[in-house]
Amino acid sequence: MFAVAYIIIDLKGELVMNTLLMRRARLAAAQVAAVSDGLDPSSTAISDLRLWRLREPASRRVYSVVRIRTKGGTVGFGESGHVPSEEIVRGTQIIQGKAATSYEVLDRQLTVTPNLQPAINMALLDIVGKLAKAPLCQVLGGPTRHKARVMTTLEGATDAELVASLRRNAEAGYRAFIVPLPAAQWRNNGRQFAKAVMDRLDTLRSAGGDNADFVLDAAGRLTAGDAGVIAAAVEHSHLLWFDEPTPEWNRKVASRASQETVTPIGFGRTTRAGDFQELLREQAIDILRPSVHQHGISKLRRLAAVAEPYYTAIAPFHEGGPIATVAALHMAASVPNFFIQQIPAATNEKDKAMREHILRRPEVTLKDGFTSLPSGPGLGIQVDEDALPRYEERPA
């Protein structure tokens, strides 16, 4: 007998868990309950929160690292984007004294601190995994796989720079690459612009060979006309998908672009959780692209469950730091409709050194376009707290 999954929307437009997610949530809850049974409840109470705002020396990527400690001494780490000071104060007030195992309840209470919420969610889940003495993906009901496919964004403004970036990243183990559009002179560019896009993809395909796959990233900048022309023109390139061809708020246009091309369409990296249902319902989306920094692990898993009945895969957007990378891989290992994970490649030596200083062992080990999953308790990482102040962003 087949299980039936229902999607429900409440009066505020918030996503409510469907039956598929409820089953996984019950499994995760059972795991957490098993952890809590042998513990002094006071030992899991949250005692303090600390945050470091970091900036990479070369890429200038900005991300915030959060450390949460329980009264029993267990420490968890998380990461998100820039967090305003007022959110740190408010978030600390909300979680102070609460049980770290109440991560789902706290995740909903922290909607008033949207920038801090994802990092706290990761840190609490890191603590839960450590208490369970198991990798986080196992606590969450996985693993559904034993390795995860990864991709990275090519850097450069010219085709020659992009080819050089491709070769560096291919040598590092990547086999899938996000390609930015060429610079556009006008709002409506027509077939000449489409030809420049095709020439870029053909050049990269020639440099990457048969083992390379590509995602074309429009970053939501195209008009409906240009999006349609380019989507049709690149069909011969067999892209993994065409990312954000038009602004997400124009769902009718996005839906038309999706229906008029065989190239899959990806959306979602800047979308609020409540808007994903509309993208799915309008059939405007083939690949779901929620941001790791914007949603955290719990919400990403809920979004994956919402997308699953629509036969839509999830490929989270991520351009942050190493802790969120590892958190995203645990999410990848705990949902069945994961496709591929975006990981920022640190090609500059200063950025590489920073990431190596933050984590005492590599965040990922790449081979033929895949990475193995973290195997230690919780997130399975060891953060060097002494290294964090060295890369802290100083006030102007």
C-alpha cells in the first residue's frame, strides 16, 4: 500500500509538515528522547551563546559563527550570514536556560531573529548529535546516501578566466560548475546575447570534457523574453539546470519559462519559506534552491519534504563558510530527494588558510565530484576557537 502525502497551508501561509516529514520527525524525536532518557535535564540547558562575525581575506565572503554551550559542558557550532547585534541579544534571551534538545520548538520561536535562527539551529543539532554520540544525519533518520554530489561557482568575468577557474576546481575534485551569465549591455538583449551565452558554455564544455556538468546562473536578472530565448538556445548544452532565469516574484513568467523548455529550471535561494509552495504549485520549478544561511538544517529538511510530492529535487544554495558546508552535507544525507550541494571553493591561499585554521580537519574531501559524509558525533567537526578572533570583521 502506498503512503499518501498531503500539503497543508495555514491561514498565515506558513508551511505545515506533511505526512512524509511527520514520519521523519517522529524518528528524529525518538532519537532525541533516547538521548535525553539517561541525562540530567539540567545538563542540557543552554548556558551561553557566543558569536564571531568573520570575513575571508580574498573573497571577502562574510559569515557568522555561533557557539552554544550547555550547563553540562557540551558545545555546538553553527553558521549563518551577517547577524545584527540586536538579534544576538534577543536570540540569547529566547534560548537561555532552554533544553538544547528542543531544537524544533526553539527554531519556531526564533523567527523573530531570522538572521541568527539558522546558526542556532545548526549548533543545537550539533549538540544533540554529540549527546547521542552519533553523526547528525543518523540522528535525523539517515543516512539516505553515503556520499553527496557537490558543485561550485566558477570565478571570473571573461571566458578565459572562467576556463582557468574550471581547471583549478576540476583539479581539486569538482565535476559540476555554476556558470555566470556574460555581462549584459541592455535590459532586453536578444539573440546576440544568447549567442554569447552559448559560446561561453561551448568553451567551458570543451575545456571540461565529458566529465563536466554545468548550471547556468542568471541570478534573476533576465526579462521574460531573454529568459525564453536563452532557455531555448542552451537546450543542446544539456545543463543540469538553468538557475534563477527571472525574478522569483514573477511566478507566472517563471512558470512559462519552465514549461517552454526541456532545460530544468531552478529557483529559491532568496525565497521565504512560505513562497515555495506557490513556486511548486505554479510548476515554475524543477530544482529547489533554498539558502543554507537563510533556512538552517531543520527548515531545509521541511522544504525538502514539501518538494518531494511534486517530484522536485533539492540543491541548496551556499556561498558561506566551512561550518555551514558540513551542516548542509548532513541535511543532504537525511533527505531522499537531495540532488547536489553547492560549496564555495576557496582557491585563494589566504582563504584556504583561514578555513583550515577554523576547522582542525578539512571540511570536505572531494573525489570525482562527490564528497564523503562527516562521520563524527554531531556535525563531526572540530572548531579552533582560538583562530576565530584572527578573522573577525572589525567595525569600520
